[in-house]
Amino acid sequence: MTLGARLGRAWYARPSPEVARDLLGRILVRDLDGRRLSVRIVETEAYGQDDPASHSFRGMTRRNATMFGAAGHAYVYFTYGMHWCLNVVTGARGEGSAVLIRAGEPLEGLEVMARNRGVDDVRRLCRGPANLARALGLDGAWDGIDLVRGAGLRIHAGAPVPRSGVRATPRIGIREGTERPWRFVVAGDGWHSGPRIARARHVREG
DNA sequence: TCCCCGATTAACT
DNA sequence: GTTAATCGGGGAG
């Protein structure tokens, strides 16, 4: 897997659903203590303007200010009293749109990720947005950093997934806006988060 | 100031 | 399937 070119400003400055779909197959790179951690993005969710599920829905606050800034920056938020989650800002400045990175396939630096997570199972290292952020050693200090020109965190072209290989579903963990199919996963991929594939149920007698 | 609840997770029954 | 953990944001008063 070659990294390819680092993604540029214009690439991020598009509607969030478009960026979310296009992020699949791209390589998220974290430089940590002289080590390179890399992850192939396999699951994303788009959040946008006039979107009741988005943190930006009720306007700009101290917490979500980064969402309203320039595209190509990281929006990292704290939730449930213990978890950090990583987004990339999309669209035009002032719009308040972003893409949540929900899961990835670990490529490099697995032992560092395992230490950060306190888990050995490779499949679980970066499955779920909070787990992925934890594995990469990301927290609030990373909110607002520039993915295009900054150091320590970036996204490279990797190998984009063709449209036919992408599955769109409703977003997870929200109450409103569930009608929008803005969660994108690599079809047939075993790495994404969310409900496990339903196992065969026992046939109840009677 | 008070109070509810969250773009989650893991560990339960 | 259900629930505790844990705390800041933000609306209500």
C-alpha cells in the first residue's frame, strides 16, 4: 500500500457526503514519537448544514468552532465524559460541515496502537470513532490542526474505493436526521464498526 | 445554578 | 437486549 500524495485543501472543500465517500480507501497517517502510524479509512459519516444531527446545527459555539473554519482541518470533540472523536472539516468556511472518521484498517505501527488502546486484537484497534482516536493518540489538543500543511496528522491519497464498492447507510448513534444515508462503509469489509452481522437465530418452537 | 444528555464503549443478562 | 462509566455543553429558569 503506497501512501500517494497528501490530500490538498481543494479536495476537502467539497460537500461533506462527497468527501465522506471519497475518504474510503485513503490513508490516515499519524506521526507519533518518531513512529509512523497509518490506517486505511473504511468507515465515515458526513455531517452538514441544516442537519439536525450535526454539532453545527444550532450555530457556532466554543466547542464546534473548528467546524466553521477552513476545510482540511481536524475537528476533534469530547463526548460521553471520556471519548475523543476525529473529524475532518469540509465545504466552505462558515458552513459548519465535517466528516467523522469511524473506523480504519491498521497498516503500520500496530504495536503502538495496541499499547494506546490496551487491546491486542487488530480488528478492534481502530473500530469505532473513539477507539480510532485513542489508538492514534489523539485528543483535544489536536482540534483545529491543519491536515494539509500541519505536522503530526495528515491524509494521503492511498487507493480510493470505486463507487460500486461503497455502501451507504443511515448514521449511527443519532436521533434526528436518520433518513439521510450519510454513513459510508467499504462493502464486504470486515473492519467497520456498528452492529455486528446478525447471527442465525435459533428457531423458537411453539 | 441546575439539569439533562450525548456523532461511545465494554461488559453485562 | 440493557446499562454503567463520566463530564462538559448548553438550554431552561
